[in-house]
Amino acid sequence: LTVDFWCSIQDTPLEQRNEQLRQPLYRNLYQMMIKQCTLPADFTTWEESDELQEEDFERFREQSAIEVLGTCMQLLHSEFVASLREGLGAPSWQQVEAAMFVVRGLHVDFKGVLSRG
């Protein structure tokens, strides 16, 4: 996943982008980013985790993922919010935690998206 690409594409107005670089692509991007922001199903503590490094995981989420997810939210609007609502009702605590992370990271931007409907 090349975060720089997703951030730089925002310099091109939506109407000037190829159709393939609009909403359908961002739906898939949203799903991939949420998956990468979700702790593994067997995660218990950072000390016991063999596959994740806490610092790298947190840096990715706080810097790269939030920026890309913010872009997804600007394009998908209420669809983005609906997907997050689903995540908040997910059966695993890891999925709920990932959705809560996104809500926390983008809480300032939600007001604008929700006011647009």
C-alpha cells in the first residue's frame, strides 16, 4: 500500500480523475485500511505479540492510515459513516477497536460529513 500515492491523488479534482480513481476504488481502499488497522484475532498484549511491533503499528495508524481514511471519508461521505457503524457493532473486540480508532482519529471531520448527509 503506497500511502504517498493516495495522498497525492487528492491534488487532482474528482471530476478530472479517471472513473476508476473515484468512489468504487475508495470503497476497497477503506476496507483494506481498516483491515490493516485491526489487531490480529489472537492479539492479547504487545509483549506476547510476535507478528506486530507496537511502535510501527501505532505509527502506521496515527500517521498514514488516518490520512488515507480521511480521504476515503471525504469521497464516500455517509457510506463511510455507515461502514464505521457496522464496525462498532462487529463481533470481535479487535474490529470494534479499529472502528473506534478511526472515529477518534477523524472526529473533527465527522461533523462536516454528517451535515452533508
